[in-house]
Amino acid sequence: MTKQTVVVALGGNALLRRGEPLEANIQRNNIALAAKTIAEIAKEYNVVLVHGNGPQVGLLALQGLEYKKVMPYPLDVLGSETQGMIGYILMQELKNLLPNIDVSCILTQMTVDPNDPAFFNPTKPIGPVYQEAEARDLAEKFHWTVKPDGEYYRRVVPSPQPTGIIECDAIESLINKGHLVICTGGGGIPVKHENGKLVGVEAVIDKDMSAAYLAKQLDADALLILTDADAVYLDWGKSTQKALKSTTPNELANYTFDAGSMGPKIEASCEFIQQGGKLVGIGSLQDGLNILKGQAGTNIMAE
């Protein structure tokens, strides 16, 4: 029996939990735990894995500001660096668990529209969290935009919508050969077409939106978004909070979700379903396989 294909979007919490220092060994330990869940899913599905990179790309940007002899590297270059770094660790940990499955990581470019309104309203958090006073001092010093992120503040950058995957054919070829493919890491390296050439763009694409776009391009059977919440909740954080077990885009349109956390995941999920996708699952990392079976998390389907 041919395996179904699932695009798995791995949240940043799987790489680095909130408040943890951005140490390489801590990230590797977290990735090793995440890989166990991904490996279990890969035994039953063809897995295409997308990961976040917000803390990592922000750290590289901060490190670049400290060395004054060269200009800081642009976000598209930093995005490519994080794809290689995180992809390497994921690839290695997964191969250790799945020695009989080919695991491949593709450095992936994602096209965006240079006129996307996101360039005028930065929303994508990157880097570590700060107390408000420190965040505002850094914003003034480095000409950043900062916004609240829960009880903290973070730097935010433009997050345009994906419009195309440059390496899509290569990704499909590897899937057809049975590879577990890691791609569009951090949402993909943002690029645009200019005078017949591809050039980088100063932005960080939302990884959930890119995962939904990728899932549609691949005609995947499901999109699985793994995050630090065990389901989609109404009235999150309040005494009245309630988990949604099964829902539809039409029902979700009646509610408002936090633009800095669950909002983009809901938007990406509804986009995938409305364009013909069959199933989106949202929930915690440890519940990955059970979410796909409808036994945990939130399932989103068409009417």
C-alpha cells in the first residue's frame, strides 16, 4: 500500500523552548526529542518536514551587529545559514533513528511579491525575548521594530506571503524516491525576480504559511502543524478557554486568534483546506501521530 504524504511544520519550540539560551547543545537535545515523533510518523507516512528559524535567525543577526569590520548580513543570507544549521541536525538525528530511510535536506528558495503589504507592517518575531525597556532601547539603537510577544517583547521583521518554490521539482523527485525531505526551512529563503534574475529579499517568511503552500503544491494528503499548544483553543489563557477538537474554516472565521502565535497557523490551515486540502492537524509535538488519526489536537477539514 502506498503511503500518504504529510507535510509536517515543526514549531520553534521543538528546537528551543521559550526562555532557553540559544546554545547549540540545547537545540540538539530538543531536536533529538522532536526527531522521535517525526520518525514515528515516517513509519506510516511519507514525511516532508518544514521547520521554524525565528530564534536562530535573530541570534545570527545579533552576532553580526557585534562585529563592526563588515556590514551585517541580510536576512535572506541569515535564513540560508539557519536552513543549513537546523537542517543538518534534523537530518542527522532522523537518520540515526531511521537508518533504512533516505533523509535529504534541500536549501529552498521561496519567491515573494516585493509589493506585499507585509513590508510596511513587520509582524514576524525573530531572536530572543526581551523585557519591554530593553527591547525599546535596542529598537532605538538598531532601528528595529519591536512588538509584544506574550509577556515579553521581540524584534519583528516583514513576513510576506509565499508565491512560489524554486526547488519544487527537486523536492517532488526526492519524495517519489521515498526520501524523508527537509525543506523550506524557516519558511524558505525569501527571493524575488528582478531583471530576469533571482535576488534575495530582506524578510522572514512564516513557516506555517510556507508549509501550507508546499502542501498544496505537492497535493499532500495532510498538513500537520506541531506547536507548544496541545490544540486550538477559544479564549486561550482565560478561565473560559475551550479546545476545538474538530472544526472547519467556516467555523474558524467566526473567531479571532493571536496574530503573534495561533493566528498565522489558523490562516495557513484554512488556506490549505480552501484550496483543496483534505486535512490539517494542529497540536503538540508528542501527539503528532495521534493528531493525524483524529485522537488528539485539533483537526480542520472542509464542510
